[in-house]
Amino acid sequence: MFFLAVTGYGQDIHFSQFYAAPLNLNPSQTGMMNGNLRAILNYRNQWNSFAPFTTYNGSLDVNIGHNFLDHDLIGIGVNFYNDVAGDAEFSTTHASLSVSYIKTMGNKFARNYLSVGFSGGMVQRSVDYNQMTFGSQFNGYEYDPGLFSGEYIGFENLSYFDLAGGITWMLVPKDQLNFYMGLAFHHLNSPDQSFTGLTSDNLYMKTTGNMGAQIPVGAARNAFLVPAVMAMIQGPHYQLNGGMSVRYIINDLDYKSTAVQLGVFQRVGLNEQTDYRSDATIVAARFDYLNLSVGMSYDVNVSTLQDASNAMGGPEVSLTFTSDLPHRDRKVDCPKF
């Protein structure tokens, strides 16, 4: 019961490669891409050595309006994730639909894009009580699963509706140089996540802010600095994740465009004593070939939890495919998120 209470008041899922899960980060990023269709898969495994947290995320989004809007676009997307936490396999499954309106401002010399988006979906949470062990199942020598636990549990899952909204602004003063920032609000309806229904257990609203840029360096203009930062506030929980990547274009020809990216990020949280402490150092790499991008990262735990984790946080992988649909020109000059 203590485990469930802590989980209920804990933070939402998070990705070290937050920039590679745009619909999970901010619904206003729906359809905001260098193309017209985008499919993304994310996988994260954390603290597998002692308290496994496994997360899968997938999204698909498109932008429309090329034929009936002069300069603007409408983004439509679906997002799905499943998170399984701890030995009791506390599972959260989320499926949502998101819509955005991307307004084009400025001119070809200083392009601006302002996107507003909303999402809504269903969330289901469940616990596998067969994975739980109780002191009453100890027979004096060892754990015996055949012994009656003496616990009566009359609930196993719950479902609720969840709403989110956000806004993103992007400035492209010239080709290959861009800046962006976004603000999102999740759990706008503060859904009740109580398993029993006897008392309310409303989920804290989560506020997420992020910003980043792509900055060319050098005369050859094939190298870029890609800084990115994200901050999340959810009830008493605070988290900051920021760092810098270096992106290098190996080949810029359209039929075999290739690029690599390597960066280091730091995740910081607020502990019970209202003291900011580093949680993990994140080493991230990415490889782009044509319309396909593969991202890999690893969290190195640097908090006091490293005594249990042996400084091992967890690996994370992202796979992104972006494709132009037939007869549709690109309208949004996005950075390579």
C-alpha cells in the first residue's frame, strides 16, 4: 500500500531524449516537422538492477492544410505509451489524440511559427497482485507463495480521461539557424486516480517548459551546436534536464544525406529537503540517414541512489521516421529535434 501511495503522487513518465518524444512533451508540436508525416518509437529501461521501470512510447502525426490554407498548417496525431514500474508491475497505459494549429508569421527573411495544440485521451492503471509478497507468506524458513497472504484486495485497475494543452514558438532568422520554446500543461482536468473510489486522489497538473536551438558554427556550415533544456513541475516535484549536442553533417546531398550527433545532458531534481541535487548524467548520440533517425542515450546515476544502482541508470532508444507525403511541399523549417 505504501508503494502504491508513493507511485500515485509521483511524477509522470519522462524520457532523457525528451526532444525525441514531441507529442508526449507538448501537444502543440503535433505536425511541427520537416515533412508531412512522422512516426516515432521510444524505449526506456531504468534501474533494472533493483527496481525496474520500463517505458514504451509511440506516436504518429501528420500536418494538413496545404491545399486549403495559404501558409498555415493543421497538425493531427496519436500518441501511446505504456509504463511498468517496480516488482508489483504497476502499469500505466495512455492513448491520446492531439490537434494543433500552426500559424506562419514573418517573411522569408525572418520566419516565425506559432503553434497551439490540445490533446485528450484515456489512461488505464493496474497492478499485478500476483507479483506481491507479504510477511505472512514466510513459513519460518523461506517465502512460500502457497501460503494465504491474509490480505483482501478488492481493486485491480482504474481508468480516467486526461486533457493537455500547449503552445510552441519558433524563429528561423535564416536557413539552418533556429530557436524555439514551448510551454505545456498536462492533466488540465486533474483526474481522480483513486483505486478504491472511497476518497479522491487527484493527479497534480504538470507544467512543462522547453527551449532549444540549432546554431551553425564554422565557415563550412556543416557543424551545429544543438542546446536543449526542459523543466517539469508537478505538485511538489521539480525536474530540470539540459545540455548540449554537437551535430555534424557528413553528407548533405538529398539522396544520401547523413549526419551524426553527440551530446551530454544533466538531470537535476528537488529532494525532500528542498535541495537541488543531480540525479543523472546523460550521454546521448544520434545518427540520421535520409528520413530515418536513431537516437541512443544512457543515464549514469550520480545521486545517493548509486549505492543501490551501482551508478547504472538506464538505456534509452528512439527511432524517428519523417516522410513527405506525395505532392506536398515542406512548410515548416524545423530544426532536427
